[in-house]
Amino acid sequence: MERHGKETHVTTEEARAGSTPHIVRYVLGISLFLSIVGLILVWLLVGPSQLP
């Protein structure tokens, strides 16, 4: 941490108060994949029954 007059400059790690393990990108990727698969299954199972 550095002080320049009334300003305080901190590094990114100090501002976060910890590290970022990058788990969020895996959770987002897996949930996106599962939601797409779920929507495809609904479309395949329910879609044909809605035909006239």
C-alpha cells in the first residue's frame, strides 16, 4: 500500500483481500451446457406433441 498525500494506492490482491481461484468460469460453463441440453430435451419431447 502506498500513500500519496490523501490518496491511498493498493494492489489488486490487497483490494480483493485474497486470491481468485477461477472456479466461476467452470461453474458458468457447466451451467450453460446443462441449460442448453435441458432446453434441447424439452424441445424434442414437448415440441412434437404441439403439432396440429
